[in-house]
Amino acid sequence: RNQELLYGVVKVGGLEEATTVVNQFMVEANRRAIQAIAPGRPADQQVILVSKREVERLINRLASGQEYVVRLLSAANYVTGEPCVLQGQAPCIQVFLDVTVNQSIYPLGETLATIALDTVPRQDRNLVESLNVLIASAQFRARQSGVVVDKVVLADNRAETLLSFLNAVKQVERPLELQAVTAREIYTAGPLSLNILALDQGKVLFSTSDFILPSGK
């Protein structure tokens, strides 16, 4: 229930293009539902159930020309091998559409979450747990503010960058704070791009961006 089958950022030029895009969107969503529930079934078997009126509303809304985030979500719980799908019955996987204008939510440099690191020396496990709490807090605030995609990108999205940052944090043998701040302007569609800052009494010592290698290195 409420699991996202498919999402896309859509901006079209009129009713005809909107109709084409929505039809393609629904075909792809249906294909993904089949892959999840009954792998190997014919891709053209219609399994998702959404009202014609809801689809028409989506087409008319997209035709306005604004940029939208469109998501198709499951309306109930379904399992692999759902009988109605395997037996080729009428479409039975109930879904619903969520449509939101893709607009700016946060500017570059917005602080989304802060966590204190008071224990010294710092163990790897505790440091990772604290970082996970920090990221989860930032995600929660972002969702509350209207960011619909949970994907998080830390710095340049390289594990090596994050590990270098955490190793530097371990070397500082005094209480610190970690802050999650936006690494770029964040829109409704996400992703949630973050830099993590290490602060000592309110002063930034370093951040994940300091450990990003130059391109090609």
C-alpha cells in the first residue's frame, strides 16, 4: 500500500502531447506491476486498475503546460503471485495518481537537520548510526515540506568521499555537531542533494564537499 510504482517529471505543450505521455506512463507502470507480481507474464496483460476519469483529469492538468511530478502508487497490499493476475482476470491491482507542481522547495545552503556528537572517542558504528539519524531527519523534514522523492545524494555520491569525511570527524577529539544542508536548490521532484558539515561551537570545520576529488582524479 502506497508504494510507488512509477514517477516522472513531466512538462508538455498541449492536450495531444499530454495524452501521449500519460498513455506511455500507464503502459510502463503496468509493465512494472507485472514484473513485480508475476514475472514472465505477457507485458500486454492489463493488470493495474485506475479510473478513466482520474486519467482524464491527469491529461487535462498536464495540458496546462506547467511542470509536474506524476506518481502512480499502489492503493492496497499485493503479493507476488497475486491470483487475479495469474488467472488473467480483469485488472485488479488498484492504483492511484499523485500529481504535484514541480516547484522550488529549498534554496542552496538550507539547513535541514542537525545532530550532536558528544561522545569522544568516536566508534565507527556510532558515527554511522548518527549519520543515518541525521539523514533520516533531513528526509522527514523534506517530505513534510513537499519533496516527494526520498532519494538522497550526499556530496558527489561517492562512498570514498563520505568515508574520508567520517574519518576526519573521528580525528577531532572534542564534541562536534553535524549538519545536513542542501547542496543545490531542491525541487518537489528531488532528489535530496545534501552536504554534511562538521561544526565546532557553531564554526564549520569542514564538510563532505571538501573531500570531493577533482574530476578525473
